[in-house]
Amino acid sequence: MRLLDGLEVVNRDKRLKAARAVLYLAQGAFGECDMEADVLHWSRHNNFLLYQMGTFSAFLELLNMEIDNSQACSSALRKPAISLADSTELRVLLSVMYLMVENIRVEAEADPPEWKSSRETFRTELSFPVHSEEPFALLLFTMVAKFCSGHAPHFPMKKVLLLLWKVLLFTLGGFDALQAMKMKKREELGLPPLPEDSIQVMRRMRAASPPTYTIELLDQQSSKRGHRSRRPLVKQDSLDIYNERDPFKNDEAGVDEEENDDGDSGIEGELDLMERDAIIQAAPAQRPPIERVSFPRGLPWAPKVRQKDIEHFLEASRNKFIGFTLGEDTETLVGLPRPIHESVKTLKQHKYVSISDVQIKNEEELEKCPMSLGEEEVQETPCEMLYRAMLYNLPQYMIALLKILLAAAPTSKAKTDSINILADVLPEEMPITVLQSMKLGVDVNRHKEIIVKSISASLLLLLKHFKLNHIYQFEYVSQHLVFANCIPLILKFFNQNIMSYITAKNSISVLDYPHCTVHELPELTAESLEAGDNNQFCWRNLFSCINLLRLLNKLTKWKHSRTMMLVVFKSAPILKRALKVKQAMMQLYVLKLLKIQTKYLGRQWRKSNMKTMSAIYQKVRHRMNDDWAYGNDIDARPWDFQAEECTLRANIEAFNSRRYDKSQDSEFAPVDNCLQSVLGQRLELPEDFHYSYELWLEREVFSQPIRWEELLHYQ
């Protein structure tokens, strides 16, 4: 309580000292701990205590003061180079808030009941504005936009973005919560339950491609290198991984990827990384018997069919056999042969109606009959509150996030005009020794990786939650992302050596928290920095890559204009290179993106990429009537890309204005028809009216002839 009182003193330095003391408590009072587990235990304990004492709202007030601190902004703008010293106060405040959100957000079985009630209260406090008119996440979005506009270059963006991601995760819910909400919403709308849980299916998947047969292997090798020393024919099976220590062994043999894509053994590994590591450690000295290899028994996904697919199939069948169509009728099968009846029955068995379909249909009805259907009941969820708060500045927020993502991408060149995202990592005095330079280099790269991770996760969470809340909220966000060049930006991100990005070692394990606080720090040398940690890959970068691929899938799914953008930006070779990462989930999202554009890539591409085509068949969900692999219908279906986006935009604007623009001059506003009450209303007249009142009477009333007979025409 004494520390909290210290946060309210006028002297800035004393306030900072008190805030730093609170930060020490939030970090677990590490000076008094001997083990890492103790630090984490006390950090969690202290954060619940701090929240119960009202620390978060005190820090929120201080954060608002710092954001509005024009003096700090102007001094940062005047400086030629911004460093850590410019954002000290902000970093302390954001660190405490981050530790509180992260510790309270995570649930543990042993939590006492008062912690559970604190968690719910905190979630409500962050989701629904109590003191201010906006959810807490909006304040952080505003900070991001302010930073990108150049008005506050000293804001510590990494901490802001990390806190934003965790706040969204806490208030809206993670993927497990999303799945539960989706099931509940389907039940409310009277839709059948989901055929499967996507994340569970992906967890069971293996990173693999169909096995390459020996003859094909030898053909490829001889065509690549002309001749090769004879070696006995070996049956290639999934157990080859026992001989391969490095799960990211690069298969490039100096052949240009785009010229000879077929020789690229990108997804040969049969197991994902965790399974592989476990097997390598547990592998006995002798080679296990081949009988232990288990092959998948069927396809991983249940096929899905849309209502539109059934209509198209029946339209084509009726045209062929009867010569006329029945529009949207999917029940009448008179005159169609028996096999067509069977086909329709199978299609209907796998018909899938999404929540989005129901929402679009409801929206059409509300637009058509606004009077008879009346006001729509909108549930006040945290997601709805956030969308309403973000709505009018949403384009700026999306552009700001993408600007920072571009600046943090490893392929971006340092330009003078681009935004400086390193303000909260560069020290006041630049390094002098080689060791200091190396340490700063690792720090800068790690800093960028964390920024990419938090932006990609935040955008994906927003899109998924908005899509569940209302499809047009999702479309509004995704359309602004597309207009802000999100598609080429993600492709630019992947147009690097993705293997080296996934295996990057940009962290110094001895400096990781809480290890560095309880252990004696060994002397850092250039060699120990170069060695990095012992992990064979970087979970952080793998997570970012999967998120960005999922974003790309969300933006392009069922949108032909955007699929063509993938083709125009030559994404196929870039995505194919990403298949080298032997991780099932990442491969699945790459294959999905390749599947939607396969029909536009031409016959030659398909012919020389049969291994990728097989992988798509094996891993990606089947759509019964989807002619993705052949593209026979392309000439018959010319797409007007601009019209597609314009129609979507018109629907989004109609939705936003209907639900969020409560204007008084609406054509459906009530009208007062009573003569007495209309004449009895007091009108606000301008101040100078009485000066010209007589002149106005003379001109407008007395000098105008009154034609009484005209009244007869209106009876």
C-alpha cells in the first residue's frame, strides 16, 4: 500500500522508483529465491495480490499520463537517435501490466477460489470499459497507431504489441475457447455439430509426402547429375529418419528450385519434430523391424459440400439430361438417371452449413425487411464491444500493424524513411567491443522475431473471433488488410531462406528469465554467443510462420480475386520452398494455399509437381465437386475481380451502417403528424432574425398571391 501511495506523488523520479519496486514484486522477488520454480511461484502469487490491491487501475492511470506526455514526445522527435532511455517509464509500466495479465490469465488446477474470481473480474474489467469509454485493447491499438504516424517514436512497440496479444488472448479467448464458442453457437442456430476438431486432427498428422520409389529416385538422380556411382537398391521407408540426426537437413543440391521442383525432397520426413526427437532419443542401437511402420488408414478430414455445390451439380445434370434448370431447387430429381440420384444423396450427406452462411442469410433478410423484422438483438460480448470501439479507426490500426510487420520482416532492408522499431532495444551508448556488438545483434534479431510473433498472433485471433461474431466484421478487417497489401507482405516474408529462419538461434539461454536471476552468470564469450542455445529449431519463428500462413488462408479462402493475387505475385515457388520445413501443421497450410491456385498455374506446373499434388490429396480436406487439380472450367468462368470486392464492400457498409450508425435523420425515423404538437414546438431562431423579420414577412408572405383554388386539387 505504501508503494501504491508512492505512485501518486508529484515527483516523477519518486513515482518511477515506486513503479520499479512494484515491477520487482511482479517479477517474483528473485533476489530472495534460490530456484527458478520459486521465482515463477512467487511471481504468480504476487501478481494476484497486486491485482487485488488495485494496482492495475493505478498503472492504467499512469500509462494514460505517459501516453499524453507531450514533453516526452517532442523531445523524442527532436533527437537524432532514440534509445532505451527515452522509454524507461513506459517500459516499466507495460512490464508490470504484462506480468499481471499473463500470470492471471493462465489457469492452474491448484488455484484457490479467490484467484478464480479475481481472474473473471479482471477479464471483465479488460473487456468491458468501466472507467473509460473503451476496452483496454483499444488503448493499445491507439498507441500502435500513434507510433506509426510518427507522433510518438519513443513508444516501446515490442512491449505494447506483446501486451496487446495477451490482452486479446485473455479477453476474447484462445483457440480452445473459440472451438467451444463455435460449437455452442452452432447449437443455438440449430446446425449439426462440427464433423471434427481441426486442431486435434492436425496434432495427429505427420509431416510426410508419399514415399519416393527407388526407380523414380534413380531417374531423378541420373537426370540431375548425369551419372552416379552404382549402389545397391534400398527400400526407402519412413525409418530412414533414424540415420538422419538433423531434422532440418537441407535437400538442396545446387539445383534451381523453380526449374527443377520435382527433385526437391521437401516433405520427405514422416514424423513431425517432437515425435522425431523423441524417437531419436529412444531409438535402440539396432534398426527396428519394418513391421512396426504404420500407414494412415484413411483421409484425415471429413469431406465438406456447400449448398452452392449441390445447386451447381444439379444445374449441370439437368442441363445435360433434361435441357432446362429449376434454379435453386435441390429436391426435385424427376427425369434424372439413377447414378445422379446417388450422387445427390452422397453430396447431401456431407453438406456443411457454416455459421457464416446463416449470418449472411439473416443479414439479407434484415436489409430486405427492416420494418417487419425490427431491431436485431446483438449480444454484448467482449468481441462485439471491441469491434464497436475499433470500427471508425480500424483501417489505421491495420495499416499500422502491417507497417511494423514489414519493418520487422527479416527480408526488409533498413530504409531511412521506414519506422524505427528498435527504439526500445538500442542502448544510449553504442557497443564498443566485438562481444557487445554480437550481443546487441542477437538482441535486435530476437526483438524483431517477438514483434512478428505478437502481430501475427493478434491478427489471427482478431480475424477468427470476428468471423465467429459476425462474418461481415471479419470481412471488414480482412478487406482492409488486403487493401493495405497484406498478401504481398506475407509472401515477401516467406521469400527468404525459411529453413535458416526456423532454425535461427537468436537467444542467449544463460540470459533467459528466470535463469539469469538465480544462477551465477558465466562469462559470455564470442564463441558461446555464436553457439546459441541447444534447440534445433526456434519455436517462436515456427509459430510466426504458421500464423502468417493461416492469415493468408483466411484472406484468400473462397475469394477468386485474392487467389489470383497469389498467382500474380508468383507465390507457388515461394510456398513450395516453405514445404521443406518438416512440420505437419505448417505443411498443411502451405498445401491449402497451393491447392486453391493449382488450377491457374498451368498443366506444366502440375506435371512437374506431382509430389506436391499427392501431398495435397493426402492432407487437405476434399471438396466433392472441386475441380482444383485440372482447371477444366477456367475458360468458362471469367472473373470480374473488381466487381467481386466492390459487392463485398457494399454488403459490409450496409451491415456497418445498419448496426452501428444510429443517425436521427434515417428514412425510418418516426414522424410527428399532429398539427397541434408541430405548431407548439419551440424553434431555435438565429439571433439576427428579429432585425429582418418584417422584410421576410413582406417578401415571403404578403407579396405572394394566395391561390386558394389550388387547395381543391389536393383533396
